[in-house]
Amino acid sequence: METNHFMPWEDRPEGSKEIIWRYSNNPVIPRNLLPASNSIFNSAVVRYKGAYAGVFRCDDTNRRMRLHVGFSANGIDWEIRPKPLQFVCEDKEIGRWVYGYDPRVCLIEDRYYVTWCNGYHGPTIGMAWTTDFETFHQLENAYLPFNRNGVLFPRKINGRYAMLSRPSDNGHTPFGDIFYSESPDMEFWGRHRHVMSPAAFEDSAWQCTKIGAGPIPIETAEGWLLIYHGVLHSCNGFVYSFGSALLDLEQPWKVKFRSGPYLLSPQTHYECVGDVPNVCFPCASLHDEQTGRIAIYYGCADTVTGLAFGYIPEIIRFTKETSI
């Protein structure tokens, strides 16, 4: 394992032709890192003050879905605070905690914005910001229930904040399209545009049931690189894999290319066996523009956190060459 001031990294295994390869010491975060954690997965990681910080989904041994703050010097070895994250909120109705899961963290200008699936009469997209990972200021929920997978863009588009989301229903939806929305102020969200639907089964079965945005989109010369999850409804239940798409830079609801094959699917023991079998669910990535490296953090079987590596130019080429 190589770590430097850029990001954690491990070279592609000798002889491998994979576009994305797993960290050899996965899972990078075990399920029981905290004294009372049942599982730690589907979590967000960002660079912070020459090191790394994150917001982690930690389901406790009551099986309550909680968010926790964590820090790491190298992006591999994490110290996660045992006490759940508590948001500061002026409105008690919005601030009343029900549950929270699958966070993303996005640096926009001088604030780290947290989005997560928040409980308010059903799942919706909770919003908060911090500058120090100590105090988190909760904002209004972005949408009505039911919604999941709220993922911000790292800069304003057409002068407005921008976010991807996945309208759903109150349960584990057997459907789901990705939509795009804009906001002038991080409070009122509108200008909703359809981005993409699940693929036809005969075109790309791994993403034929539902799809959802993963890590924060990465701006490239070819467009916004989006890593997203897709779901196959197999005879044995849902199977979560992830692939890639390129969205137009100024009109991100327009899909330029979209991978037919997956980048990563549940194949290892820790991805196939756990509280929810057969899940690879990406929520965060680190990248380095100079080398083109990307490190993707992903939830494995809703139980532990894995790490996978690749090169952005190779992923872009793969996305274009295999596009459906």
C-alpha cells in the first residue's frame, strides 16, 4: 500500500486487466471498529487539512442507523468517534432525529456539505454543512419523501447549486431513476430534470431494476464522471454493482456515455456475505488530477467498507467504448 499526500493507492495486480481493482487488504473498515457497531458501510470520505475526514454510516447493535464522524492520516486506518453525529438545527421539527444513512460529503467553496437519507415521514435527503467536522449545521431537507442517494456537484452549475437524487418509495423500491435538481440557496430545490433510467434487461442486466448516484461527480474534459450503482433483481434478491457514466458539463442531465458492463460487482466473500448479501455500493472517492488515480470507497454486503482503485482516463475510455 502506497500512501502519500495525495491519496491511498495500490498498483494494479500483475497480469490483471481489470479497469477497477480491489485493495488487497479489504475490507478497509471492519464491521466492529466501534464497541457498539453492528456494521460500518456506505460512507463518505474527503480530504481534510492534509489528511482525511469522513461521515460514516454505523448501524449499532440495536440496528439503528446512525452517522458518525471519523478521521484518518492515510485514508486506510480510521478512527471513528463512538458518539453519533449530532446536528445543530434551529428548527426542532426538521432537527428531530429519526434515522440517517448512506451519507455523501462534498466540498463546495469553503464548506463541506453533507447529504444523507434522512427520516422525515419517510426517507428524504437531509442537508447540513460544516467547516471543521466538529459542528454540523443542519439545513432544510431538500425534497419531499420519498428520496434517496442525494449527491451534490462540487461546484455551481449555471450559477446554482446542483444535486442528483433518486426518487423512490417508502420501502426497498424495485424501481428508480436518477434525477437532477438545482438550487439558488441550498434550501429551495427545483428545475428538476430526468438524467437516466435503469437499462433494459437485454442491454445491461446488472442495472435493469434501479440505479442511483454514488460518489461526488468528478469534473473532466470529457464531462462529469459519475460512478453509480445499479441493481439486478435476481431470483435470489437484489444484486448491487457499480458502473460509470459521463454527463454533459453544463447540462448534467444529458448523458453522453454510460457503461454497459459493470466496473465492480459482488464477487468476494465480504461482498457476497453479510447483513445484505451481494452488495457493492459506492459512496465516496478520492482522486488525483496529476496521476489520474481514483480510490473508491464502497459498502460491501451492507456490513463493511471496501476500497478499490483505478485510473480516471481508463474509466472514461471504458465508459465510451462500452456505452449503451
